[in-house]
Amino acid sequence: MSEIRWLEEVEKRKEDLLAELSGLLRIESVLDESTAGPQAPFGRKIAEALEYMLQLGEKDGFTTKNVDGYAGHIEYGEGEELIGLVSHVDVVPAGEGWTSPPYAPEVRDGKLYARGAIDDKGPTMAAYYALKIVKELGLPLSKRVRLIIGTDEESLWRDMKVYFEREEMPAMGFSPDADFPIIASEKGLLDIRLSGKTEEQPAGEDHWTMVEFKSGQRVNMVPDYAEVKLIGEGDVFELKEKVQDFLLTHRIQGYAEENNDGVTIVIRGQSHHGSEPHKGLNAALEMGRLLGRIPLDPSGQTFVNLLNDLLIDDFYGERLGIAQEEEVLGKLTVNAGVFEYVLGQEQFIRINVRYPLSGDSEDILNAIAAKMLPYGLTITEVDHKAAHHVDHSHPLIQTLSKVYEEQTGKKAQVLAIGGGTFARVLDTGVAFGPLFPGSEETAHQRDEHISLDDLFRSTAIYAQAIYELAR
Ligand SMILES: [Zn+2]
């Protein structure tokens, strides 16, 4: 067979690709359980986006299947072995401040703007057109190829749980939902909720009573704001001076303010992704450091001691007794992301632990539980995703590297990351694009976009990858 010019094949179809992608982008497919129903577990709009893709597949003569609205697939080819591509059509909420409406796709300066343009509707359509090109060229395949379309990637991955309970696990595959060149290793993830009761005690003159401690929204982010309310009979002026002194010596933003029922202290930190907690400034832990200098009621004191004894200045789990490191994925990291303490009610802390290939989730949980016990906290919720790794000598990586290098002329570096990509739903899967090195990352942000060049280039790469993996 004469050499296939993959990018030219994409160029021939680019008007159709853009039109069909625009239709998909117009669907506001944000998780909405208020409209959930039969065949629509995550809401009407997400179900509509899934059905949009499956109908496209049907129209173009593919075999399709909708697995009760949880996920679906579009299949082509024949053979024993199955190659899988895993993407998703749910999106995060648009948020404010867009230049053009988030669900009215618009091209400006060679870039396509819309919520989902790069995460992950653009790549879903790129993968679909890749499969379509392979089909229309009539290339002989010895394996089946399935584009598996998820619907709950932005939340809890319940889509893939149900899908793979019922459907075949591909022998290998990739997910177009992260970065090029190839991500082959991802840390294990443990989101842990620790909680306990708080105890009300009579106020005393020698201490302040902590009535509330609140910080953080998401377990996988370094919290950039912490707020505490103290009540008591003590000297407010002296307290405010202590706070001021702390803020100055540690060069931290914040303030203490007297109000009707006590004193409110606010500390501002620096937000950062939870996979690199050392790059942020954790407002809650700095608050803990400050409160460590102020006499508190026994219950509040225990909470503050916990922060100081087990979490402050320790991003690698040394004090929790879970520190470890190996060559591929590096060090275990700990991010303490959400804190809430309400006197007379409940206290909880949510922490995000990312462990390398040496890690054992049970050992880590047991160690944390033992350390937390003296402070009155127990583990009440765990969300676990095991560490993921595909050996660099595996044919999957060899093939994708070859395709990437042929089409881009650049070295296909195989990456290991602390974050989690959708590729880990596959037993043998890697993340492969769509974001090229040097391109701007706009997923989850306002004015999310993908450059048309990148969209077409990734479609060409996926088409050749499908052909090479399934030929
Ligand atoms: Zn995504």
C-alpha cells in the first residue's frame, strides 16, 4: 500500500469534523442529577451528548452500543483482540467571564472556543474522525477498535465502573484526555475523609474557645483561605497583636477582626494543585501554626495539635509514617485540602495522598488511622484509585512512540505523573494527547479552547495510531 498521508485525509474532512464537533459542544453536558432518569443517570444533557456521538457512529455505519446511559461505544473492525480509546463527553460547569458564550462554539484566531473544546469533546471528535478515516480508507485490520465514550469523568467515574462491569476490557489502548507525548505511569490516589466529634467545654479566662475552623473546597487543591472564629473573655488587643506579629514574621496575608461574638481570624495562602502541595501555601496549616501560639479550649487545642504534629511542613508523609519513594513515580505526596471544625458538632479533614508504585493502599490507610486516633479522628470515607503503570517496552508504547515521532518529528518522551488520567480505567492504557508540549492548557478554565492545528494534528496521529495498533 502506498504511503498514507494522514494529515491530508484529515484536511479533506475538516469542515465536517468542525460542524459535528460544534453540535456536540452546544450541548450543556454538565452533571445534573435533578434531571437524571432511565438511560440518563447523570442528567438529561449528558445523556444527550452521549446519544449524539452514538448516532453519529450509526449514521456512518459503525456498530454502536449505549450502556444504559452510563457510557457507550462505537466499534469498527474484526478480530479477537480489542483496542480501546477512552474519552468523555461530560464537562465541568462553565463559570464566569467568558469572551464568547461557553456553549456557542466560536473560532477566533485559529482557535475553537467552547467549554469542552479540549476537555474532552474536541479529542472525542478527533478520535471519532480518526476511526472514520481508517474505515473510509478501507484499511485492513486484524483487530477490533472501540471508541469508548464516558459520561462521568469530571465527577466520580461511575460511568466506567458500570461500563467495565458489563463490557469487555480492551487488550490495550489509550485515552485522548491529557498530554502528548505519552503518559505511562500515574500515582495511586487516596482521598481520605477523617472525622470526629468536637466537645463543648465551659469557657475560661485563660484561653480562647475555637468555635469554628473552615478552610478549602477541594481535596486535590492546596487551600488558599482559612477562617477561624474564637470566643472568650481574654484580651482582644493582645490576641490581635499576636496575630499581627505572626503574619509579619511569616510574611503571610491575613487579619484578625473583632465582632459581636468574638474574634475572626483570616489567613490567605496560595492555591496549587494537590499533586504538588509544596508549590502552594496551605492557608489551613498556616492557621494551625498561628493557633499553636494561642491558648485554646481542650477540643480546639487537640485539633490544632493534630495540624502541628502530623501535617505542617510535611508534604511527603514523613510524620504520618507513610513516606516512600521509587524511581518511576518519585515520592509519595500528601495534600490536606479541606478542613472543617464546628464546636459541639463535627470536625473533619480531607486529605489527598498520591503514592508511587511501591505503595500499598491498605498499609497507608492503616498507618494514617493509627496516627489520627489519639486526636479523636477516624477514617470515615475513602476514594481509591490504584497506581497505574505500563512498561516502556510494551508494544502499545512502542507503537504510539513511533507514530508520534513520525508525525511530529519530535522525540516521544514517555512521562510519569502525580495526577490521574482517564487512561487508568484501562488495564493496559496510556494517556496520549491531545495537548501538545508548549500549547496552552485551558481545560476547566474560562475561554477553554483548542487550536484548530492541534485538533487536526491530533486527529491524524490518532488515525495512524489506530491503524498501527489494529492492523
Ligand atoms: Zn477530561
